[in-house]
Amino acid sequence: MMEEDKYIEIAGKVADGTASEKEIALYNAYYNAYQLKYPSWAELNAQQRKEMLTETQEEIYNQLHGHARKSQIKLWSRIIGVAAAVAAIVFGVFFFKAPGNPEPGSGSANYANDIAPGKNTATLTLANGKTIVLSDVKTGVIVDASKLTYNDNTPVISNEERNLLNSTDKRSLPYGRDDGAGRSLTLTTPRGGTYQVRLPDGSKVWLNAASSLTYTAPLNERGGIRKVELSGEAYFEVFRNKNQPFVVKSKNLTTTVLGTHFNISAYDDENSTRATLLEGSVKVAAPGPSGKEGETGSVIIKPNQQAFVTGSTGISVKEVDPEQAVAWKNGKFIFNRESLSSIMRKVSRWYDVDISVADNIAAHTFSGSISRFDNISTLLEQMQKTNEVKFKITGRRISVTE
């Protein structure tokens, strides 16, 4: 087990956002060991979780507070930040705003109108405009040249429906046309929805809320490429084929890979489009003022790097924690010094709510982690405990004030 002084030092760097990759790895190892203390966390009810969180926050604070007193260093706001960082990683339900001084348990709010999280829901639109509503008790769909099934191998539509559609319009299903010509398919998730799709080449795509993925079947086009178009956000696990690059066209980025894992965020209501790489290598190009692809140049990014474009300023690259970029796919919200306005846009899409944020607090930054499967009140209560924001729910509208 890591020595206490070393743990506190690394926890402090995590709270400050200055920890190195090696220090984060050590910190995560300590977290995994600590988590064994509560192996049945997922089985606890809301009240038990709240009691355990309070106990753990107090325990962590007392340990860190005692260390600070012994060394006579007056860094109380930072100590609170460290405790919050520890609690966020251990339990994923605590937010903090450095260099503030939130008190655990303060600022709690009761919400008469609670809102459930998003779920698995999507539609599949075929070339002729017909739309198939996909099951919300399934998690994904498999599209290939001969059939359309869910990822548990059950059919998306019955044989009777398939025969009826094929008898009236052979273009109505992916497998219903026999002339070999291409036809487009679009998978769309609404606000509050997420879904998976396995493409004919074996590549897997997870769509976040309010997103769409379009491709023309067969997936491989003339010129030897596999191309899809994305609006919104998606995580890709591309089946490797060195002879057929996989191309993703999004708002103002074109991403080309042979086979790798990466995330692309290209929402229209965001200022930037981002491609984040988890493994392999990715070539990213951006159009210039005339719209010509690659006009402003291209870059090749490596794992743990993110390429992003804001407006028409060209491509920039930075080192990132890729787990934060794909937290949504793993059922979490993870924020690291993220602006309140950005956080609320993500919350709005996932819970399908309209949110207004007061201008004087829109740029305030928060850090924290929480499950995407909790009701919205859990998230709002934890943020309100920072004493920096207040929330009011009216139907499906939320106002955020200081």
C-alpha cells in the first residue's frame, strides 16, 4: 500500500490537475485497493450510499487535516480540494470547485420534480425514408448484407414485416435489394438516448445522445475506403483493414484510420470539434475557409492525444486523459475543471431537459464524477453542495443561479 504522505502528495496533484501519467496510475492503483473496503457499492440503496459517502468524506478529510496540522501548513482550501478529489474517484458522487471551501453536507436541496436519466433508444432510417424504431430493451443493432438483428441475435423486425416491405419496396431494408447499388442507412439517437451499432465490416460504434451516424451500404466505397458521417458524439472501435481506411466525416473534422479506438465529439452547439485517441493512430484533417478538406493541414495524433478545431483556426493538439472523453460511453460523467455552461449542455442532452445558466456563473469551473444512471437530482445536489450554484426544476426546465 502506498505510504500516506506519498498518497496525500499525489492526491494534491490530482486536485490541482498537475499529476503526471505515472502519478495518476499510482493513484488509480490506490483507489482500486481502497475500493475493496466496499465491494458491494453497486448493491446499496440511495440512503446507504449517502451514509457511506459521508463517512468516507469525513475519514479522508480527517486524515488529510491531521497531516496538514502536523506539518503546520495552512492550505485548508487545497486540503478540501484533495478530499473532494479522493471522494470523487472513490465514489464518483462528489463535486468541488477549487479554491472554494465547501462543507460536506451543506447546501443540500430537495427537488419535488425529479428527472430520470436517458436510456437505450434510437431509430434506423432507411434510404427510402422508412424509419424503424429500435427496441429500448436492447442495447445495440447489427447491420450486415443479409440481415438486421439486435446484438443478442434476435431479429429487428419479424419475417412477416420483412416480407411485406420487400414485396412493396425492395429498397426498404438493408438486405432487400438485389441490384447491388448502394443505399444509405442512418442510426439516430434522440436527446436522452444512446445506442450501439455493428457495421457490416465488423466495426463497432457507440452513439451518445442527440447524435446520428450515416453510411452508404455497402460500407466500402469506390477508391477502397470505408466512410461514415457523424453528427453529435460517438466512440469507435474500428475493425482493422490495412487495404481499406475507415473515414469519419464530422462537422469540421475528417478522421482517417486503419483500425483503432477513438472518440469524436462534433455537436453543433459546441464551439469545437474534438477527436480523442485511445489506441492506434489517427489522421485528422480540417477544411479551410473554402470548405476544401485538408486545406488547413492535417495531423497524426497518438494515444492520449486530442485533436480539436475551433471555428476556422486550424487543428490544435493537446495531451488529455482519454477516459474523460469516453466517460459517457462507460456510464459516467467526468468533469475536470470544466465550465458550468459546458457541463449543463451535457446534462441537457442526456436528461432531455432545457437548462438556462445565469451569465455571471457560466464560466465557473467544476471537477467531479458521477454515474449517468442516477436521477438528475443526485447530480444537482452534489454540485449544489459546493455552495457555488443553485438549481430550480420546473417540469423539464432547469434554471441555474448563483
